Amino acid sequence: MYTTLLTNLENGILTITINCPDKLNALNKDVFNDLDAVMDEVYNNNEIKSAVITGAGNKAFVAGADIAEFSAFTSEEGMVLSKRGQDVFFKIEKSPKPVIAAVNGFALGGGCELAMACHFRICSDNAKFGQPEVNLGLIPGYGGTQRLTKLIGKGKSMELHMTAQIIDAQEAYRLNLVNHITTADALMDKAKELLLTIQSKAPLAISKIIECINIADLNDSAFTNGESGYDREAKAFGNCFSTSDMKEGTTAFIEKRKANFTGK
Ligand code: COA
């Protein structure tokens, strides 16, 4: 079904593996088309409760945008490519179902940007992160300047972007770029353990968490449409009261039993 991705659905978790290991899973037009389509599947297939994105092979998550593909682009073509990448990554970030990155090696350039578009990140102890675009006379085009700054703060983001420094898993953890480090062998089990925990909570509440945290940055017009994060939070909070899951969750608490959430 996909030419550049492998997918596997198990226990409600869709594992999405970018599968071009001979190019270190570099992002080209086909990968973007497939990521776009697989996110439609995540949004629309009721069997899918959450997703994890990883890279094929043991060397790279994604080593960046496919440099060969865009090396001869005009500025117009570059802008179109950037918009396309941003739109696909927004689709991941705005997914109503949790999408996490399991970073299993190099996450450079577009690879780091892809990981940052996910709701949060875990990585193996051999992972490496960076925005080395200035090495190519470029800057990140898929939201890296925005998301890295939000995740690790302005000064450190400036430094990493300007120096093109590649950081290891420990430094990424220290900077809050990743939430957990595991051995390479334990990475996918850790991702699945986290997603199963999330899947045991009320799905509509989880999607509202994603929506509200996405607009925590009040200046981000991609998410706010002029509305403040507090207004959106209040509205989303109110909406929860009309759901069966909220009634089930509160009733289960009172009855001292485990809630059985249905997503309604
Ligand atoms: N775009 C296109 N092809 C890429 C790529 C990218 N971003 N990253 C790696 N590849 C290809 C290499 O060209 C090579 O292909 P080949 O075997 O046909 O020559 C193959 O993947 C393996 O990469 P190689 O460089 O030989 O591996 P390495 O272990 O020596 O180095 C990296 C690994 C990640 C340090 C190095 O590949 C690299 O610096 N990649 C580019 C990172 C980057 O600048 N990303 C931002 C792009 S905007």
C-alpha cells in the first residue's frame, strides 16, 4: 500500500516505519506522500488508537530531507517543498490520536523536525539529533526553527541551529528533546508500553490534551486562529462534560472501579 513505509497494527498501535534504509530513511516526495496518506489512516481508521513513527535499520531514524532531490531546486520550488513538509508535519502534530517518535539512530535535519512534530519522543542510546542545514547553506524548512525553540528554549536552539552541532541521546534528554532513553533493543517495547498506558485513558480527553497543549504557545497562529489557549482550554473542558467517557470516568471513580472508555 505504501512504497516508502512499513505499517503494522497491533493492540490499537500503528507502527509506522520509514523504510529507505540505504538512504538512511531520507525524506523525499514519496515519503511525504506516504506520511500524508498514513496520517489519513490514523485519523480515520477506528481500529487505530495511537501511532509510533520509527526508521528502518539500526543506523537512522531519518537522516534529513533527501538532499539529492532538492539540490537543483529554485527558490520557488524550495518554498513549495517547505510548505508541503510543514503541512504533513502539522497533520502529525494536530492528530487527535497520540503519535510518538521512537528515534533509533540519526535524527538530523528533517528527521529531527519529524521527531519534533510528534507529540513526544523517546530514543535509543545510539540516537543523534541536530539541525545541520547551515552546513548545506540552508535552514530547516519543516518547522525546525519553531519547534526546537519551543522544546529546548531560544538560546540553545540558536546555538544548535547556528553551529550545526549533532548531539547525543544523553544531551537530547538533558535538553528535554526526548522523554526517555532505552537500549536499541528495548526502544519499541518502551514506545508500546507508553502508548498502551495512554490508550487506557479516555480517547476524547487525550485528543483535547493534544489540542490544548498545541496552542499553549499563544503566538502560534497555525493553531490558535486568534483564540487564546485559555479560551480553547475552557471550551474543550466544557465539551468534555457532554461525553459518555466523562460520565463513565467520574462514575467509575465514585464506584471505585476501573473506567471502561469507549471514545464517545
Ligand atoms: N539525503 C540523501 N541521501 C542521504 C542523506 C540525505 N539527507 N543522508 C544520507 N544519505 C545517503 C548517503 O548519500 C549514502 O548514500 P550512498 O550509499 O548512495 O552514497 C547513504 O545514505 C549512507 O550515508 P553515509 O553518508 O554514507 O553514512 P555515514 O555513516 O558516513 O554518515 C550521516 C551518516 C547521517 C552523518 C551522513 O549521511 C549525513 O551527514 N547525512 C546528511 C545529514 C544532513 O545534512 N541532513 C540534513 C539535510 S537538510
